[in-house]
Amino acid sequence: MNTTLRKNIDWVGYVDWTIRDFHSYETARGATYNSYLVRDEKTALIDTVKAPFADRLLRNVSALTDLSDIDYVVCNHAEPDHAGGLPRVMKALPGATLVCNKKCVAALSRHFDTAHFDTSAWRIRVVTSGDTLPLGQRTLQFIDTPMVHWPESMFTFIPEEKLLFSMDAFGQHYATSGRFDDEVPLCTLMEEAKAYYATIVTPYGKQVAGVLEQAATLDIEMIAPAHGVIWRSQIAKIVEAYKDWSVCRPKAKVLVIYDTMWDSTGQMARAIHQGASLAGVEAVLIHIRRSNLTTIATEVLDSATVAFGSATLNRGMMPMAGAVLTYLKGLRPVGKAGFAFGSYGWGKGGPEAVGDCLENMGWQVLREPLKAQYRPMPKVRDECREAGKALAQKALEMAPNREDRQRSV
Ligand code: FEO
């Protein structure tokens, strides 16, 4: 495995091939926790890894240099998938000073049990945006990037190498033996980058837009995130994709999501999907209990319009429909239009509850909930097909340019 980014700058992280649940993110292709070693007159370790893998990180570092040679440990982000290994690492690196911003110091002090880890014993150098730390031939330059992904998040840049350590931004949950974007299939890489954005970064679109503006002022040849592969051949592609994702830019795409009891809502969903399958429109059909939150959030990200269906259960929506809507409410994908649909029996409530959720998310609700009592009779199925067609036409309006309609990322 090629782990060298530049001369004396190496990846020393951990590839987790087996993880499938990253706090409800379904990591179908595993994950990586990236850490980088910069050796110069001074030596710096950029980020650590999840706590259980700290010893693997230390072994990787030991293969390149003596642990006593490490001068700095930069913490770009306090979340435990990157900082969880810090107590073990700081204990093993007697000469190291922790480098992070003020908010990160506060976050770390609330993560670690000082009675056991004695963070007060750590030497800490507090930096802020624009500060630099000379290593010798190379310099570390720090850029605060609040809320991408947490308040204390920051980037570290090495201008002499045109190398940006971007922490969570531009990451992917993707276990591979290749460490670089040109060593893995591009379509798979972009799929994982999109899933990562949709699931982790969507709520922070405005902050991402700010970060992209800042990044545009830097001369960058390589982006080394804290997860997944390193960007060196496809930087323009991922930056363009982030510009689209940060505003949830819609494709001409209709998404039909549903949960059903006795397939009445399923029949309605299929009729809506059939009506939405117009030329030039991508129409996607998802049965919630045959899918997962990660896939659904990823499909929502670039959809223009969404039909969301639930059968009525106990005067409300189906439980997994509720879980999906709760998840989407938190992710806050913007600029979507759609409607609710579903079946009911003697008591109503499922489609109405879905419609309320769509409205509360700030989506444009295009019509009253489309409903069927017990079974969708032919007239209702016709109505579903017409509603699907209207959704597709709306999607075409929302992505009017040929380029917008065909964006494939
Ligand atoms: Fe990969 Fe926000 O942690």
C-alpha cells in the first residue's frame, strides 16, 4: 500500500474493513481513520484515530520514526473518531505538544476523564485561524472551519507542499487498500463521498460554502481528509460536487419513499413512480424497510421532488417512516418540493402526519395528502400516476438546464 503523500509526509491511520454502523450511518464499505505524519526538523502528527485503534497508529508511527521524536500532535477535530486515541497517543509521546484551537481544548477537556488521563499534564499550544507553526522546511498553517463538522473544527495547511488536511470535509467512509483517489474506482469514490456528505455534512451547507471560499484562496494540489482516500487527481470534481451539495442543488429527479402494511401504500407508491418516470427524469423508488437511513438521505440530497408515503398505523404513520422523517428533519436538506400519500382504514392519520412533517421541514408541499381507504381502487391509482407525472414536471422545472438535469454525481 502506497502511504506516502509527499517526501517525509505519510499516512499512518487505520482502515476498518468491518464496521457497518457508524452511529446509524450504514458504512457498507467500512471506514478509515486517517492520521498523517509530517517529518521535518520538527515532527508533527496530524490527528489521531478512534480509541481502539490508537496502538495501531502508534505502530505505524514507530515504523517511520522514534516515538520520542514527535514534537507536535495536531488535533483538527475533537470528535472521538479522531481524538478518541489522544489519551493513549499523548501518553506514548513524551515530547509532544498538543496543537489545537481554544474551542478544541474546551471540547477535549469535556471528553476525557481527567482523573484517569490527566489532560492537565498535556502540553497544549493553542492556535487560531491564520497562525503558523514552522517545522523546518515546511510550515503548518491553521484555518478555523467552525461547524464543518463541529464548532472546534479546523483545517491544517502546508503551503510549501500545497497540501490541505481537511479533517471531515471531503471525507468518505470507505475502506480501501488504495490511499489515493486515482487508486480506486471513481464512481464508487464519488458515491461514498456523496453518502458521507448527505449523512454527516448536510446540516452545515452554509458553513461549507464559506469553507469552499476560503479554500479557493489556497493553492492546493492535494486534499487529505480524516476519512477515506486522499484527493490528488480529482480535486476539481470533489470541490464542484461540494458546491452542489452545499446548496442541495436538485437534479431532475423524483424520489418516492414509502412504508406499507398490506401493500396499499406500496401500490400507490408504484403508481406514483410509474407516473414520474418521464423522459429526462430520474425516478427512484424506495421501500423504507428494504433500505436504510444512509441510502435515503443520500437520495434526498440531490432530488428535486419527493413523494413520501405511509400507511396509517395507530392513528399515525408507520414507525420507520417516522424514523426517516426525524432523521431528515435533523439533516435539513433544503429546497425540496413534494407531497404525502398513504392508506388508512377506519381511522385516519398516516398520510396527514407525513404531510405535517414535510411542511415543518420547510419543503414546498404541492398538494393535500393523497389517500386511499383500505385499497387504492383504479381511480386512486390513476390519481397517483397523475400526481407522479406532476412531480416529474416540477422536477424538470426545478432543474431547468440540461447540465442540471444530467449531473450524475
Ligand atoms: Fe469524523 Fe466529525 O468526525
